[in-house]
Amino acid sequence: MGRPKTWDRSEVLRRATRLFWEKGFEGTHLQELVRVAGINRFALYKEFGGKEGLFEESLRNYMKDMEVLTSLLAREPLGLANIRAMFRATDAYDFHHGCFVLNTVREKHVVGAGAWSATRKFVEGGEAAFRRNVEAAVVRGELPPATDAEGLARFLVALDIGLITYGVAAPEGTDRGRALEVLDRFLDGLSGGRR
């Protein structure tokens, strides 16, 4: 009969997620991971398959937490209101370590295939959600018929990535708030001032 677990799986994931988010896959050393997560090496390998498995599960755990933000782009009716709401909510979120997903993009060549695949799907899903809202805004007359929905969606993804990354340099958020005011004026200009 095996010994009972002396650790809580959800707590290990919470701690590991925070550590990986802050230091990345490569910057997180196994001994530090064991110490911070509160799990011994044997249990880490048995439960998660090692550092790579724990990283992938931590990343998926983080993505699940981000559904609070991404779900704003799925609200009906689709359109510019969703885009504005998502950016406002993102500005209020704590990204002083950047975004775990975006940090993983920078580690493309060192993370496992599962983590990289999940990262790509998450980013592609965000772009598709922006595009659906832009396309709906065109149909609803919020944006001109000639709007390049794919190009605008990519611009919005780039802006989102930039604002989150800027959160590392300006964690107090005041400068990001000013950038969002510019985004509002930009969207107003595209829509001819219709909200």
C-alpha cells in the first residue's frame, strides 16, 4: 500500500503556475520548482511526468483562468462593445509578470510540443474571436463595409500583446489606461463616432 499524499494537487498547480509565469520554463530550475510547489521529485514525476508535464498543466491552468477575459469576446451580440469590454477588463488584470501564454511564445524552442501547441491554439483563438467581433461590427453597421476584418483583428491582437507586455514595465497601469483611451478614439474614428 502506498503512502498517502502529503500535498494538494490544486495548490501544487497554483504555486507552479505562479513560478513558471514569473520565470518561464527555462528559468525555473527543478530544485526550485520542488521547493516552491511543495512536492518532492518522485511525486512530481509520478503525478505530472516531470517538469515539462507540470509546465504544460500549469499553462493550461492559466489559460482556463484567462477565460474570464476571452469570454468577453463571445458575448452576444458580437461587435465593438465586446472588444472595448475585453480591453478594459485586461487593463484591470494583474500582468506584472507579463502573460504566461505570451511568455511561453518567447520560449518556443525550449518548451514541449504540447505546451507549444496549446499556446498557438490560444493565440489563434484570440485572433479568431477578435475577427468575429469585427466582422459582426461590419454587418451591424458599426464599421464601414470596406473594413479589413482580418487586418484589424491582427492589429487588435498586437495591441493586446503590447499592452500586456507593457504591464511588465508599467505595472501601475496608468500608461496602459491612456493607450486604451487612444484605442477608443481609434475605434470611434473607424465607426464614424457610432457606439
